[in-house]
Amino acid sequence: MNSPVTPSGSIWFRYASPASFYPLAGRLIPWFGAAAAILAIAGLYVGFAVAPTDWQQGEAYRIIFIHVPAAWMAMFTYLVMAFWCALSLAFNTRLSAMMAQALAPTGAMFAFVSLWTGAFWGRPTWGAYWVWDARLTSTLILLFLYLGFIALRASIDDPRRADRASAVLALVGVINVPIIYFSVRWWNTLHQGSTISMTAAPKMAQTMLVAMLLMTLAAWAYTIAVALYRVRSIMIEREALSGWVGDLERKAGPAAPTLTGATTR
Amino acid sequence: MKPAVATGAFGALWWACQRDLRLAMRSRAELAVIVVFFLLVTSLFPLAVSPDPVLLRAIAPGIAWVAALLASLLGLSRLFAADHGDGTLEQMVLAPAPLQALVAGKVLAHWLATGVPLVLLAPVVGLQFGLDTDAIAVLVASLALGTPILSWLGAIAAALTLGARGGSSLLALLVLPLAVPVLIFGAGAVESYGSGLGADAHLSLLGAGLIVVWVFGPAATALAVRIAHE
């Protein structure tokens, strides 16, 4: 099935093979994981201990250091996922579909986190856990798009068919995301003017901006680390019967507990 | 049944549309269920909310649209599943006629059989909720432009879920988020007409959406059908 990789291929396609990407991903995970941890600790420290209290919103505003990076990451992850899906449909590469599969749960998690933290921010600030604001509503729909993607993948048994079907769904979704966003915004402004505008926030203090930036970078590093970790599991699971997984297993020795469980010989 | 002699795109579209309409006419009970469901769901709202005519008039467009959206989900699983089950769909994939045209014909037939009855029944719902004649006309226009979009979105999702486990509940999860803009513009058309803003902008956007799904829908659905037959 999977011949050993020859390093002669173009640099772009060299790591498109699971066999050569697997060790690379393994080497990258600790770096991104450590970066995520350090950035998150630094960001939380600046955000919760250094940044000044907001004169209008008090201490409650500090949740935005988690909320805003999560919301950005949820949107951005969907775009990245759709990009990998487009690659997998266009070039029929296994790895890009696996990357999309690996990103979806993290994106859904971030969408959920941004909704959840938004509710906790909205309660003291707006006086309500949930407002039918354009951003809230479109984030909720984004969460449903993620769940639909994951559910469609999970309900098709053949992994290659699941790859392609969910890729089509992600692409239809990514065309729809801006339409959903603008339609929801228009719907909202037609219904009623927003009582509290999120866009007209007072200018941020420098330290708040630094904390936000650190947390955003932490979210990026976390997403990359987790997606790589997950894609490694997916690769092992789906290619359990191919040569390179067998080689890995032999190299790891008979006592290695990580690979033996998943493989059926 | 006539063999698919027509290999041109429009011939294929016409053939598939005729065939599916004939099949639909032979199972009228299933079509009737969709229509009854539509009326039933709209009648539940006054019972659940309140019989206050002012409130009902305000929420009527939204109710009609939500009911139409849910009713359009009902017929979707039939769109490809039967043809997939008996192998007809596979023959369509292999046929010399372009698959996109065949799929478009099927979706057109699906809309004629399940969407048009809802459009025609919308005035009844409008009267039940006390909408005036002009508002009913806007509601009918918005449904006439919007239900084909729902059919196309549903067709893509139905083709993607072919052979998947848990078909129909999964279908709802896939279609409903994608249908949000249609719902907003459709119900919004009647509402903005009622508030004196005019329905032109909403109806134009629905029309634009209709063109977009007719351009991209056939390709996406045909691709999804091919994926199901790999």
C-alpha cells in the first residue's frame, strides 16, 4: 500500500505522505505544546494580574482574554479546515483530509468556549446570558456547522468516502459562512438596534492588547499541537495495516504499549 | 418508461424531471403527508403561544417559514435514497448524459412535487394568522423564491448522506444551519413589507440565492452522488 518514502520528491509533497509526516508531527508537537503553555501562562498573567480594571465593565471584562481568542480561532480553524478539504478534493491526498478531520473537534471546542465565556461575560455586562446578537448567533451556527461536519464523518464507514463527503460539506459551509454572517447581522439590525454595541468599545489599554495577543498566539499554538497529536492518532488508526506502521512498531519493540493495541494483524 | 435517449443537458434534465414527477404522482400519499405536516405545524403555534391576533400576525411569516423549512426536510430522504437503493442512481452516474443535468431534473421535480404545494398553501396559513392580502402575496413570493433554494441545499445534503448511518436526523443537522440565510430573508421579506420598508431587498437577495444555487448546486450535488458511488 504505502511504499517507503523517497526523499527525492518535491519538498511540498514530501510531507504529504503520512509515513514521512508522522515523525515530523511527532517532533513538532512538544514545541507547539510548550509554546502554547508558556504563552497561555504569560497571557493569563498579563491579563489577570497586570492589565488595569476596566472603568466601565469592572473585572468582568477579563474573560475576553479567553473569549476573543477562542472566537477568532473558531472562525479561522473553519477556514483552515475548508482549505485542507479543498486540497483533499483537488489532489486526492489522504493527509489533507486527515488534517481536516483532526481540526474539526478543536474548532468546535473553541466555538463552544467562545459562546460559553460570552454568556458569562454577557450576564454582568448586558444583564443577560444570551442576546440574539449577530455575532453570537453566527458563532452558534458555526458550531452547528462543525457538529454537522463531525457527524457526517462519523456516520460514513468507509474513511475515504467520509473524507470526500465531509470535504464537500465543509466547502458548501465555507461559502455559506459569510452569507450567514451578513444575513444574521442584517436580520438583527432590522429587528432592533443593538442595545449595547460591541464594536464601540473604549480604546484598549496597551497591556490589554498584549494579553490578548499572547492568548491568541497561545490558542494558535494549542490548535496546532492538538491537531498534530490527533492527526498522528488518525494516521496510525487508518493506516494500521500498511508497511510504515509495521516498521514503526518493530522499531518501537514488542514492549511498546502505544501502537500494539490499535493494530490488528 | 422511456429509455434515456436524450444525452443533451436539457434533454437529460427534462427526462429526469418527468420521471421523478411520475414517480411522485404514484405515491401521492407521501406528498400529502408533507402538506398536512406543513398545515399541522403552523396550527400548533396559536395553541402553544396564544390566540392573540396581534401577536399571531407579527409571528406569522416566521411560523410559515419555519414550517416550510421543516416540511422540506421530510421529503428529502426520498430524493435519492430509493434510486440509490435499487441501483438507478448508479446507472445515472454511468449514463452518457451529464449527471449534473440528471440531478438538476430530480431536484426540479422534487421542488415541483413538495415545494410548490407549500407555496400554494401559504395563503391559507396567511389567512389563518390574519395577514392582509398584500402581505400574503409577499409571503407567497418569498416562498416561491426560497423553497427551490431549500430543495438544492437539501439535495446536496441528501446526496452526501447516501449510505450514511442515521440518515434523516443527520440530514436535519446538515441542512438547517445552511438554510439560516434563506429563513432570514424569506421571513424578513414579509416583516419588512409590514414595517413599511418594502420587500424588494429581501426578495432580490432570495432571487440572487436562487441563481447561486442553480449555478453551484448541480455541480456540488453531482459530486456528492459520485462520491457515494465510489
